Amino acid sequence: MIAHSRIILLKSIQMITDLEKIKQSGEEREKENFDFRSWLKMQDPKKIDKMVHRLNQIYSSKIDCTACGNCCIVIRPLVSNKDIKRITRYLNLSEDEFEKEYTEIDNEGDRLFKNLPCRFLLNKRCSIYPYRPFECRSYPHLHKKDFTYRLFGVIENYSVCPIVFNVYEDLKLQLGFKI
């Protein structure tokens, strides 16, 4: 079975990393992506998780997130109290100073970074990388369980992250999805 999966992957999509093409595909394939989301909801979630985890390993090993940084340009991550403690120790700031300078509370009561692009992004690299928030460490969240229960977020990230884009497109191919 594993050998067969590798053969299928050799016949997979050609990996795309061009952010403009990815963004454009997100717009052009919006209906298809939502149709695929609905179709995925009817599949075995454990099987889908295994496939996504495998594809995520493949694509994340080929795509260097620190050479992209697009998520830091277009997404404002949640920042937990634990994140704030870790970052403020590194920056030698008080928690109050950090919260006032770098974060804000959204309409749902969540604390987020204020600005886009992220003020810690320098030359497509995170200047606080070892101390970055958990949300940033976990992004693009494809390693997590229950992929089929998180598909709205996946579709949002499809146009942002080359890893998500390629995993979602390859998953369509692997599952023989046709619209």
C-alpha cells in the first residue's frame, strides 16, 4: 500500500509556489473548493487525516516557509497569554507595553497582532522565530487531526499558503474528485 501511494504521488500535481498564481487559483476555484469541502465531509475522516498528514509531510519538506512569509503578510494570528510572556521576556518589555504596542482585541474577544504585515517580519523571516506565538508555530495546521472539521480555515488558507494549496489540490487528485 505504501509503495502504491508513492507511485500515485509521482503522478501528482506539479507543485506550485508562485503566490500570485495561488491567490488567482483561490479566486478561480472558490466554488470547486467549497464543493470539494462538502464532498470531503462525507468521507472517512480518519482516512482523510492520514492522506493530509502524508501530503503535508511531502509538501512541507519541499517548501521553505521562512522563504515565503506570506502568512505573516496576510494573517493576524491569535496571541495567548503564554505567548505574550515568552515574547516579552525575549524583547525585554512589560506585558502591558507589548499588548498596547503590538496587539489588539477583536470583536470576538481574541487577542491578535495589530498590524499587517506582522511587525516582526523582516526580509520574509520572523525576527522572533524561536519565541513566535503558538498559532504561528502550528501554521498551516495540516498536521492536526480532524481535517474535515476544519475545512473553512483550510479554504481560507488555500489562497495564502503554498503548502495548503498543494495539499488541497493533490488531495483532490488522490481522491479522484471531479466537479
